Amino acid sequence: MTVFAPKSSTSVEVLLTSDEYLHFLAHRAESEKSVRGIRLFFYIAPPCLLVSLLFFFNASKNTWIVLSVLLICVMWIMVVAKSLWSYIMYQTICKAQKDTPVVQAVYPVIYTIQDNGLLVTEKTAERKKRHLVPYGEFTCFSSYPDMFIFQRGDEALIVPLHAFSNKDAARAFHKELYDKVTHARLS
């Protein structure tokens, strides 16, 4: 069965690079339950250590030192820890994938939002392969600063944000697809 997209459909063409795929693997690893505990420890251990040092050196009576330590703790949790954790996860994935070809076949994929499902068109050198993914089959959406990930069983549809002309187009695509999936789940 061949399905063609009407011209009014929202679509995006994605050419996934090895680096983007490694970022996807890092995002997936970050969301694993076994890693969440380590991440929590990574986020709170340095602030707890700083507060402990305040009491150990009896510096808790000096207001400026206490405020400075508090500011450092807040900055660590809100800014530094998150970006440092992402960097560490990415480097770990890169080292683990060092000897394996990460993205075997790089070819453009076009995702087109339709009324009855998401049309996925894979353009290889030999042919175009199209298949329709019903909205009810999506199990999970994940949004990251650099990509959207749409889960369907063991399959992941990865849409890097650079595939869009601007952030508004990316938001519009994500919102439209999310709304259609939510509507399909509720009906």
C-alpha cells in the first residue's frame, strides 16, 4: 500500500549524523533507572560536602561564608551539574562505542504528519521506502535541548532540532505530533 502525503501536511527531513546518534544514546542512558541514582548522588554530593565543611571548620557563624557556600550550591545544582553530567554521559557513550560503527547507513528520512498516522519515508540510493506509523503505537515522547525522540516499541524516531528552519517550526512540529498522539490514545 502506497501512502502519499497531502501538500498541507507538516513534514521534516532528517539526515542523522553519528554525533547526533551518540547524543541520542547518551539521552537514553541518562533516563535509565540504574543511572538515576548515580545522577542524584552526583547532583547532591558536592553541596553536601561544602555544607559539611562549613560545620567542620566552624565557619557557619560567618554570614558571608554561609551565603557564598549557598550560592555555590545553588549554582552547582541548577547549572554546572546538569551540563557536566551530560558531558560525562556523552563521553562515556563515545568511549563505549569507539570500536563500533555507530550509524551504519546514513540516508535521509522524511517524517510527515498526516491525519491517520506519521508517514516515514526513507530515501536510500536504490529506492524510497514508505510506511505509516499509527499515532496509537507511540509509547513515549522525549524532548531534549538538541532533539525530539518519539518512541514506538523498540524503535526510536530521532528528530534533531537543526532539521527545522527555526525553533518555532520545531515547536509546531512537536506540538502537532504530540496532540495527534494524545488524541489517538484517548480515543
